[in-house]
Amino acid sequence: MRRTSVLAAVVGVVLAGGAAVGCDDGGSSSGGGSSPSASAGSASSSAGSGSSSGASTSASPSPGGSSTLPPKKGTGSDAEEHRAEAKAAAMLPAPEAIGKALAHTPGKVVSAEIDDNAQDRLIWEFEILAEDGTLQAVDVNPAGGAVLSSHQERGESDDLARGKRLLKGGATDAAAAAKAAAAKGTVVSVKLKPEGGGHWSVETGPEDRDWSVPLDSVKVSPERHD
């Protein structure tokens, strides 16, 4: 009877110990184990959230990034291209664009034109009779007014000689001609022409109309095409 009681007590202790160990393991799994798991889940969630935030940040354009790209050239009909040119020119009107070009390369503008570059982007292209007597090409971005590139023109001796001959003294300059013709539409080009003693040929859009401005005034009249 006593031996049975002792044996029962021993078995009870062993079982209790096993239960205690089981509890500790279970507690370790559900307590200590769940904590790392929760931490891992939390870290994973945190990392996912950070990753998502990072993707959003990198996907967002930097301030002024995409807005500084020149506008795209119109594709399709001539009318569509004229509208695209006029829209690009309206972003930086000709007189202001001329000011940007001359601030970079002082001199006298002999031509200014909205045209497409190698990437089919519309930009202001200038030819300037520089103060050092050379003919310089300057490209200006209508979206923001930044100078994109510049270089000396070669093999343009006729343009150089014409500019030197015609743009003397108080001759009407390209900016004044563009400003005068702006009342007729959006100026997309201003070019010095030698005919009739010299005048400015100004094109306005989006209707694609041509105007003439003499070198001794800012009178605007329809250009005659002989």
C-alpha cells in the first residue's frame, strides 16, 4: 500500500514535470516563438511598407523633372504639327526666348524658329550674329527657358554677311518684329530676309500664316510669296 503510494507519487511528479516542460515548450513556442515571429512579420510588414514608400518616391518625378523636357513634335497632319509648334512657342513666347538666347550669347538674332530636334522634341533654334563676329547656333528649351546647347555655325558665310549688312544702327531687331507680329497669332519663327532691302519674315500659328516686318518700323503686313 505504501509502495503503491510512493510509486504513484513518483509517477505524479514525473507527469507533472513533463507537463511543466510541455508548458514551457509551448510557452516558448507561443510566447518567445511568437514574439520573433511577430517581430519578423512586423519587420516584413515594415520592410514592405518602406519598399512601397520607396517605390512611390522613386516613381514620383523630381521637382521640375518631367516639366523641363521640351514638348513633343506633333505627328500626323500638317495642321496637327502646326498646332504642336504653336503650343510649344506659347510656352516661351518668341521675344522672351530671344532674350534667353541673347543672355547666353550676346549679339543680334538673325533667325529664331520652333523646330524639332533629333529626339522629335520641339525647341527654339537660334542663329545669332555674335559680338565677336561669328555666327552662333543656340538651342533653348521652351519648357523653362534653359539653353540646351550652343556651337559656332560653319559654312554659313552668306547668313553672316547678310546679318552684318542689314542689322546696322537702329534696324528693327528680331524681338521687336516678333512682338509686333504677336498680335496676329503665336509667333513660331522670325527670319531675316534680304528681299526688298531687308525685312523680317515672321510665321504665326496655329494657322500657319506669314507676315513681313520691315527693318525700319514695326508695321506688320501679310508677306507676299512671288
